[in-house]
Amino acid sequence: MNEAKKNAGGAGSGFARIEIMMGMKKLTPLLKKLSTAGITGVTVFQALGCGIQHGSYEYTPEETTDIQLLPKTCLLIICEQEAVADLVELLKLELYTGHIGDGKIFISGIDNIIRIRTGEEGGEALRRSDIG
């Protein structure tokens, strides 16, 4: 079984939270690809951060102790658990360059979703509703 699908989901809500930490350059093409794939909701954060290389763009054998924060983009997507494996494959294909800094994908479960305006919960809170 695919690791992404196996590890996604919370207390039976049927939804997963996918966070993608990536470089800023791939944002526009990725958003186009997600739209084509039917993803209707994405939240984007601009951030500064670094990974195990402490902000170096390429791996060097010497251990770098100084942290250099690099510009990053964080995408947050909530989707149905059944869509996680396909979405992760799309993300991996679109973001892969083979170089340090391609990013990370984090998958966690969602216990519940509540639309504040209407009180709808679960899947109904994610679906388009009449404004009124």
C-alpha cells in the first residue's frame, strides 16, 4: 500500500491535511496543475526556513553550523483521504528537480471540518454552498 495513503487521515473524518514546503519558483506552475487536477482550495504561506543543509543550496561534506534562512512557500491543502495518493504523486512529479531544496510533503489527519458561517461539518463544509 502507498505510504501516503496508509498514513493519511485522522479519527475517521475521511479527510487529510497536506502541507507542502517548497521553493517559491514552482508555485505558479504547481497551482495550475492542482487546478487542472480538480483541487478547489489551497492556502499559501510565504515563509523563511531551512532543512538539514542549514540553508545551503547544495550538499557539502563539511557540517555547516550557521543557519541561513531561505525563502520558502508552504501550501496547505485539505482533501479526501481517497485523493491523497494521487495528489502526492502529482506533487512529487511537479516539484522534483533532483536538487537540494525540492521540498517536503507532510500528511496528517483531520478530525473534523466546520464552516463557521453555516455550521456545516465534515465534507459538507468543504463543498461549494449557496452564499446567503
